[in-house]
Amino acid sequence: MCDCPERMDGKVVIITGGNQGLGKSTAYEIAKRGAKVIIACRDLDDGKRVAVEIRKKTDNPEVNARYLDLSSKASIIQFAEQFKGAEDKLDVLINNAAVCCIPYAKTEDGYEKTMMVNYLGPFLLTYQLVDLLIASAPSRVINVSTHAHIFARMNFSDFMMERHYSPFKAYCRSKLAQIMFTSQLATQLHDFKVSTYSVHPGMLYTERLIHVTPFNIPVVGFFARNLYKFVSKSTLEGCQTTVHCAANEELKSETGLYYSNCAVSTPVVTALNSDKCSRLWTLSEELLGLDPQDWPAIQINDDEEDDYANNGALENYEEYSSEMLMNLDIEDFDYVN
């Protein structure tokens, strides 16, 4: 559990998917610390119900819900514009919402749905809110990933698996992309005092598992679900690393790192490859039709001393050299479609 004592009074926090599962527990824990919480979700009625529930449980009146559909570019842009019209600051953006192991489907904009909701949508949302994050600095962006990213391969030529789709591989690739985005965003925003973190919440039993094959097979699914319940974390336990990265003042000098169990962990080496992270960034801009000039310019003075750990994620991991890098390269996995 997150044991940092910091309150978050006066902070403004967006949590995508904050109306259920891990996101709901995250919203509750952040609200307990006094922050103003905006639950961004597709089911607005449910979001409003959860907001009322959290307000009552925490005695924090500053918990509200806003409509956001991460599968829609128009919805993301509208959400950001409305938020910036209503709020003058954003201290923490938590990209939590995700879909898991769903059948192949395209969004209204023509993107593969898993990649859009889990990665491209959060990328676009961050892009739309980056000016407010900078104006509110020091601020934070937290991307909720998973250790399942180790099963992914970053295939740039078929990024959205249009040729050969696998629900599980699509999910894993989207989560690897989140970690790589976190790393590259750390470099992009380092000089603006916006810290980035990717987190692994642990093995969780959530509603997303209904789409995972072993859990929806008759008889087999019954035993699989109960076994998983026995070994998995609750959502309240799982959200603690996210809360740790959102609230802990000791982390303000760290950026671009990957966390598990409220401590720095190490993703697979592909996630630390700066060339591949940069390539993914460029591809994401192209897919979303974004102008690279609209991101803040990278203006890092090597002679300037500041309280940030390093200019990017790869150097940050050298501080933790005692924790060996996994001897796993995503390129080594057998990629069969």
C-alpha cells in the first residue's frame, strides 16, 4: 500500500475510466487526499453515480464526472477544450482507461479499437492538455500499463494488426506503447517540469477479464476465474502504485520511469530503446494527424542544473543498476499470427 503521507489539497486530477474497477479505486484514494477529481468516462450516468458515492465516502465535494470517449478523436478534443474552459490548472493526468482482449473492431475514425482506447487516445488527450500541464508545473502524467507488455512486439509496419489480429497481442502491444510513450514524453517535457510515470498495478480481477478466453469457457472459466481471484490483487490494492506516483513528493525529481508495487521497476529493453521510442512517437503523430510543432520545443541546457534526475528515462534507469534489466528483448519472442 502507498504509505506516503502527502495530502493533495488544491490539486486538480483527471482520471480516465474513473467510474469502475481500478479507476474507481484510484479516484477514491485521490479524493481522500483532498484533490479535486474529474472522472472522465464514456458512461456519464455511471460516472455521476460514482462521483456522488465518492463524495459521500470521502467528504470531498470536489469530485465530478465528465464525458469522454477515448475511441473518438472528436470526443477527446471536445473534452480537453471543455476542461480548459472550466479549469485553470491540471496537476495530474492519469491515463487509466483501457479495454482488454476484445474482438477486432474499428473506431469511427478508422483506428483499431484496442490501440485507440489504450494508447492513441491517451496520446491525443495528453497532446490536447499539454499546455495546461506546463502552465501548472510541476505537474505529472501517469500512464497505467501492465507487466503483460513483455509479451508484445513493436511491429511498426503493422502497428494496429490490420493484417493479423490477436486480441491478447493487441492489448499487450498497446501497453508496451504506453511505456514507450512515457519514456519519450519525459524527454519532450523534461525542461518544462512535467514528470511522467508508467505503472504496473499488478494482477487484478476486473470486469475486463470477461473478454479473456480462459475465463469465458464453460466449466474451465469457472475454475480459471476462481483461481485468478485467489492470486490477484483487489482494485484498491492495485491502485496504490498510481496513487504513489500521483502524490509522493519524493518522486518529483524522477521522470520517465516504470513502477510496480510503489517502487521503480524495469520494463523490457525495447521500452528503453530511445530510437524505437522516438519512432513510435513520430508514427503516433502521423496516425493522429498531429503537428509536431504544437508540442513544446525541447530546450534542454546541458550546463543547467535542476532537480530532475535526468533528461530521459533510459539514463534514469542507470541509477537503479543494482536491479538487473530483464534478459528479455521483445524481439526474442516468437511472433506468430
